[in-house]
Amino acid sequence: MGRSGRWFLVFLLALAAGGGAYFAGRAWLEPGKPPTPTIRPVAIPETRPDITLADREGRPRSLSEWNGRPQVINFWATWCAPCRREIPMLNQLAKDSAHPDVALIGIAIDFREDVLHFLAETPVDYTVLIGEQDGLDAARAFGVESLGLPFTAFVDSAGHIVTIHVGELHRPQADFILSLVRALDAGEIDIKAAQDRIRAYVPEIS
């Protein structure tokens, strides 16, 4: 990335940092419906977009690699304090035998060298993909135009976006949503019922 492109990304990431307040009251976004507009509305897609980004070794990885499995896709950045707070919980979630089939993927929207430095010092026990401008494009592909970090997409095994949680994710929330994803995959409920239960859920977080 050239000097001008790098400074433009710095500007966009700074804008993202300020966008968190906008999302504070919008923890659950329903696929197929646009969020309340700030600049312009963008609808959350009903199905997970297939994006390709480089992993920590520099290899291009596509989200289609995890097709057929439920997915938790967490967008984050090294400079984002709530993002950093989530990581130990996400590490536990990635290794939890209660969710053995779930693919957990972190997408860092940040400078590659900063992410690699962070990963060298902080254990992250799940797949991490890294993008600068292409990371911002990936966020927009998920329908999150006015970027607030972190945000986490929950996807069922058929590739449908069940919900997007904007803001710091806590374990009770993750377990509750994944229980509905399992029920959805088992054919016990449909996606509308799952989304209705998510909207009605009031997390008990200490």
C-alpha cells in the first residue's frame, strides 16, 4: 500500500473507532434489513459473502473453505480495546468441546505488520485473516458500512447469516446464539424463529 493509501486507511480506521458509539444500542442486526443510516444504509446480506484475505502466513484464504460448518466470524483490530478483551473468550470458544463443529475466524482490519506484531505477543488460537482496504471491503460485504468494531457474524451450516452482533461479544451471548444455530442446523427451528429469539434475548452479563 502506498503512502496516500496508507493515510486514507488510517483515516477510515479512525472513523471506525468513533463509529462504536453509534452501534452501542444496536447489538443485534437482522439479515436482510438495513441498519439505521448514518451515511447510507446497507442491507445485511441473507447469506455469507465469500471473501478472500491473507492469513498470518500470507496465504490467501477464502471463507468458502469452511462451507458446510457453522461459522463465527469476528471482525477486529489491534487498536480496539473491546476487540482485545474478546480474544481470551474467543480462544476458549474455539477449543470448547460443546461447539466442536464451529469454525471461528478472526478478520483483522488493520495494518498487516501491526497484526503480526500483536499475534507474536498475544495467543490467538483460531484462524486470523488480515486486510487493510480489503478488510474494510470485507466488512462492507457483510453489510456493515458505518464500521464499528468489534462485530461478529454468526453463520449456519447452510451459509445463512443468522445474526450480526455489534460490540464486545460475551460468552453467554455466544453460547445462546450458537445454541440456536445448532437448532437451526438440526431443523428444529427456522431462521425467523431463531432471529426472533435472538431479538428477545436479554443477556445476563456480570
